[in-house]
Amino acid sequence: MTYDRLVCANCAAPVAEGRCPVCRASRERLAPQGLSPAMVLTLVIALLGTLALLAAVRAV
């Protein structure tokens, strides 16, 4: 779930606006934090596929 639709229980404002300390803390906690494990795995598989394709092209 993204924080753009959440309403703060402390100030009744959208969390995305960050009006109070509770909103700002929730917004920081829900913000994306780098690469997900699924994204890293996808990148590794793509790299291995590219290396295999290069090896196959050179063998021909």
C-alpha cells in the first residue's frame, strides 16, 4: 500500500502531506528503500541471460 491514500489518525490529514510528526514518520517508513530482492534477482537473471547469449553468438 502506498502512503498517498492513507489518512493520519493523529491530525486527520493525508500522510503524504506530512503535517505532523506522526505523518512524517509514517511517510519515511513507507518510502521505497532501495532495490527489492525480487529486483536484484531479476537483474542477475538478465545478466546471466545476456552472457549466455553472447557466448552462443561467439560460438557460431
